[in-house]
Amino acid sequence: MALQQFAPIAVMIVMAVALTFIILVISRIFGPYRPTSRKNAPYESGMKPIGPGTRRMPVKFYLVAVLFILFDIEVIFFLPYAVVLRDLGIYGLVTMGLFLFILTVGLVYEWKKGALEWE
């Protein structure tokens, strides 16, 4: 009895898998398929790759990503806080202060690492 409520989900999953296979088969039958060694290469623009496929990424990209996440999370959590500011009282103020402190520590870390200075 309890599994009957999941029947529509199961039907939808089966239909999605069946439709996927149908589309793949139809595209294989009617679509152009002329593989060459150049087309089957991992870098599939038709050009020969230059250099190794795996390169070391500079730490600068990691620092920029952390900085983006830091400010993105800040903006996401400030809006709901601003909406219910009066209802939260002193507890909300202390909680948001702790949150801002953690974000400030992250910003200082990024600043000391030089992520704010792009060359």
C-alpha cells in the first residue's frame, strides 16, 4: 500500500530511461557517423592538442573561487536576515555577528594570500 504512492515516480523514471535509449538509437540510425582518429581524440575540436592534457593550475584560480564563494554566501544569507530582522531580536543580531566574523576571517585570509591583487 505504501509503495503505490511512488508508482508515478517509477513510471516517470522508466519513461525517461526508455526515451533516452530511443533517442540514442534513432540518432545512431539516421545521424551522420564518420569517426576518425582526430574526431575521437579527447580534445574534439578537430585540432591536434598541444602539450600534455593535464597541467598544473595556479593557486590563484583556487583563491578566486574561494573569494567568489565567500561573497556569494554572504549575499545569499543577508537577504533573509534583513527580511526578519525585527523578529529575531538580540539572538539574530549575535548570530549574524558571528556569521560576519567568520566571513571576515575568510576575507582576511584571501587578502593575505594576495587573491585581491590580480596581475
